[in-house]
Amino acid sequence: MPKQASVVAQASNFQKPDQRWQSVVHNDANADGHFVYAVVSTGIFCRPSCKSRRPNRENVQFYELPEAALAAGFRACKRCRPEHINPVDPRLASLRKACGLLAAADEMPPASAELASRCGLSERSMRRLFIDFLGITSRQYWDALRVRRLKANLRAGEAVACAAYGAGYGAASRLYENARDRLGMTPATYGKGGKGAHIRYTLFTDEIGKVIIAATQTGVCFLGLGTDPQHLITELQQDFPAATLAHDDAALVDYVAVVRAFLAAGAPHPDLPLDIRWTAFQRRVWRALMDIPVGETRSYRQIADHIGAPKAVRAVGRACASNPVSLLVPCHRAVGSDGSLRGYRWGLARKQRLLDHEAT
């Protein structure tokens, strides 16, 4: 069998999420180079053979390349060093080279034509590689790297101006233009781990289970569903470790009323202000989810087609899994191509109940 065909055949053993999860469970070194897995609760990504403590399945996301995990905001595991392993599929060598060139760029990334030429590809082929495997364009990948460097600089205690220049922003003023989209708060507040940010939250019980709503002055930053109130509070604390959290039922009574009305009637869709951090790709996916009418569903493939990234089906699934505001961004309306329920951060049984309720 030719080497290329052999690689493709071997890769088929690690294509499905269930196959990948079994590789993680068994620390399968044969899976190294085929994908990496990221843990939402820790913000770290690893190679499948990593001997670190096994995460809970609902906290795991899979990525074809380390660069994709980095662009999504995860950090490489210092134990297994997943960023140093080469992908088994040789077709990805050009993509990794392009990612390296973008990572080395400072205030301005190479033009798309130059980047493609340096990697021995046409502009069209280069664009397809980025869209198919990372779900974003090369420019969006470069911008994601800047945001990642910015976050690291701010958390290291650098002043906003220094952090901005060090991350590749020509002027701090350019950073503030879209700071809330990138960070969910001002750069100075983010640099303090959310310190100075005042987040109020409330908990209530509905037929769907326990519900937590958390909001800043700007809007809702977290809406979770579950069975254990303390677990939901812990998730909120992990997102904003240094923010001031206050249990304030009275301040959020209007938000609760809107969500309760939706859960009771299934419509209209709750229209509340949001204060969330999202990448360029997540923005496209989440907005597509919000366009799905109540009572209808879309497959991950249909959503990928809708946003112009037909081969980024897995990336769409990851964007759904990372949604911090359930119901408001209705990721429960995303299903498999055959209509099956593939995954839901808040539990498949709860996803089915929401869909059944909306359908009636």
C-alpha cells in the first residue's frame, strides 16, 4: 500500500469522537500525531498518550492540530509537549509551516499570496487548508495568536500599552476598539483575572433542572444548566477567577423572568444582552445558531455550510461545546446529519428535553 494511502487508512481509526476518546482513555501512543485533545476545565491541551489525570468526557474537545487548540485559547501541556509532535498526515506539513510563519510575524502578517508562495501552495489551496482544518482564515488565525499573546502578557502583569505592543498591536487604542469581543471586558480588567469586574449571579430550579444566570453590567456572561448548584458556581468561578462574584437574585429578576418564560412556552427566543468572549470562528457559529428558528434543528454540517466553511464540521461541534450561555445561544439545536444527538455540555437528556419542548 502506498505511504499516503496507508496514512489515510490509519487516520480513519481516529476520525470519530468516540474513537478519539477511547485513545485518550487508553493513552494510545498510536493516536499521537492524528489529533490533540483539550480540556475545557483546565484550559490545557495534550497528546492522546499523555499520562496526566483523565478528564471528564464532557470537558474534552478534539483538534486535528496543536495550532487549532492554540488558536482556540488553550495552552500546551508541559508534561507531554503536544506542540512538538508532527502530524502523521503529510498533507498538513504546509499548514503547520504557514502557522509557524504567522506566529513569527509581528505587527503585520504576510500577505496571503506571499504566505502561500512560501509554503509552496496556491492562495486558494492555502485558504482551504485553514478553513478545513482550523475553521478560520490565515488572518483570523494570526489575530487569534495576537489575542493569546495579549492575554498572556496581561496575566503576567504587564501594563496594557506594553502588553498590546508585545502582542503585535500597533497601538493600544486599536486594542480597545474590540476589547469586549476579544476579552469580554476591558484589557486592564482581564489582566487582573477579572479583578474589578463585578458579576452577579442567581440560581433557580425549573423542570429542566438547576439554572444559573450570571451577568456583568453589560449583559449575561454565563448561563448554565445542571443538577448541582455548587458545580455551576464553580464553573463560573473558573471563568472569572479574580472577579467579584455576588449572589444577587433581586438584580437579575428580569433576566430570570425571560428565561423562565422561554422554558415554559418554548418561545419566543430569549433576547437578552450578552457579554461573552468569542473567537472569530465562534462568532460565526454562534450567530448561525441564533438564526435557527425555535422548534427547528440544523446539522453541524448544515451550519458549516451556512457560515461558508463546509469542511469545518468538527470545528462547528467544538464551537457549540464551548458556548458559555446555553439557551441564549441555542447550541442544543445543533444535531448530527442523521438527526441524532451528538453532544451537549449540559447533558444529552437535557438537550432532548429542550428539543421536545420546543417542537410542541
